[in-house]
Amino acid sequence: MSVAVWIPLLLPLLAVPAARRLADWLPPRIAAWVLTGTAALLAGGATASLALLTAAGLLRLPVVAALGHLSLPWLERLSPSAGPVALAAGAVLTLVAGLLLRTALRHRRDLTRARARVAAAEAGAAAGSGLAVLPDDRADAYALPGHPGRVVVTSGMLRALTADERSVLLAHERAHLAARHHLFLAAAEYAAVAHPALRRLRTPLSYHLERWADEAAAASVGSRTLTARAVGRAALAAAQHPSHRPGLAPAAHTGPVPRRVAALLSPGPHPASTRRRSAVALLLTACLCTSAGAALDATHDLHETVETAQTQPPPH
């Protein structure tokens, strides 16, 4: 196996800081796409590398070699350490698969419980309203994904806000549903399971998704000041009680609220030179392309190894 197979496992250490820095200089919508795409591509490359390392070791098994008509002595001479490396890669790959399954089951369980909680409230709501009000004194609100999605808000949250602030809150949560932000969060969550370095993308992604919805709400109600006030008051009200929202249900009162309020009250580009932004963007692009290219090169190398092993004469 060529050195290229290791590159997708190492590049996240360089690409993640570049993606975080670049996202701070971009509009929220573009930043969210950059962070999500970076997480998905790097996770795919790392997973492919683990799979290729595992496959290279499986070729050394007598049963696999016999089925593929491969020369085991030639494979052993080519890479004597492939067996132990494949064993380690296979163990990590199995662990990742188990964690992915556990994460998926947890998300499904949380969403099922949330939908069960709003079922009664939804039955009493107007048809097609897309809003479920829970009779709960705790202040909470979130965008519950589904078919169709629902904006879930408690009576405690409604009492904590004025009528205009309620309009901001509902516009914010509807923006989450319309842009399907739960898919962005899911992609980042699964990517973090595939490679530990990608965990550092989850927090900035959550922030930029909230900023995306903040901007949509501000455009909907026509006031950035009102939006900032509503976000702040919702966060203060919700801070008094723990939230029961699912992990994939974004909410207006989460994340670094003071930073979001400051961005609403003083919008403008981040003070960074065009040259600096271009350099970081070029570095991130190079990392992503190199990761994908290295995975493809390692795949081609494994394919050539198999073909060559099939043409070797049997041992005497």
C-alpha cells in the first residue's frame, strides 16, 4: 500500500483549523456549507483509508487469496507489515461503524420521543399551521424535523416574549426547517465519529446555522434590533431550565448568544484582508483535493497490487 493511504487520515489536522478560520470571514449561509462540506469530505477520505488498509490485509488471508488467485508469497514480500496494520485499521473501522450505529439510534430515539411529546399539541393545532405549543412552564423552542417539520414552542417561552419577539422566534425556527439545518448537524455529528479531529467543526457549524436563521428572521420581520432582542430574551428565559429538545433540532436560544446578538447589531464583514482570506481558502481547497486524490490513488494502487498478485507464478 502506498504512502497516499495515510494522507486522508492526517490532513484533517490541517484542514479543520483552516475551515474554522475561513468560516469566520464568510456569510453564515456560505460558512455553514463550507464547514459541512469539509466535514463530509474529510470523513469520507479517512473512512476510505481505513477500509483500504483493512482490505490490503484481508488479501493476505489464505481463503481470500485462493478465491482471488493471488500469490501469498509475493504479497508478503511486497508488504510484510500489512497484516498488523490491517488488523489495527479493521478494529478502528469496526469501532467507527459501531459508534455511527449508536449515534443514529440515539438520534432516532430522541426524535421519536420529541414527536410523541408534540403529538397531542399538534392534534389540537390548526391544520397545516406547522406549530405545536406544549403546555409547559419551562421556556423552550426548537425546530423539529420530520415530514412535515414542526416548530415546537412551550407556553412558558411564549409568555416570556412580546408579540413581536414571538414573531422573530417563529421566523427563526421556520428558517431552520426551510433550510433543513438538521441535515447539516447530522453530517457534522457523523463526521466527528469518523475522525476525532472533525469534532472541532461541530460548534462553529452550530453557530453559523443559528446566524443563518437569525439573518432570515431579521429579513422576515424587517428589524435587526428586534431580532437581537428576541434572541437575547429567549436565551435568558431558556437558561433557567434544561432543554428537552433532540440533538438534531436547532433552537434560537442556543450557541454563543452574545456573539450572535453583536453580529445582528453591527453587521459587516470580518476585518480580514482579501489576500489572507484567499490564502486560507486556497489552503482548505488544497487539503480537500489532496485528501480525495490520495484516497483515489491508494485505491488504484490496491487494484494494481491485486492484478499483479494474480499474475505471479505459483511457488515451487
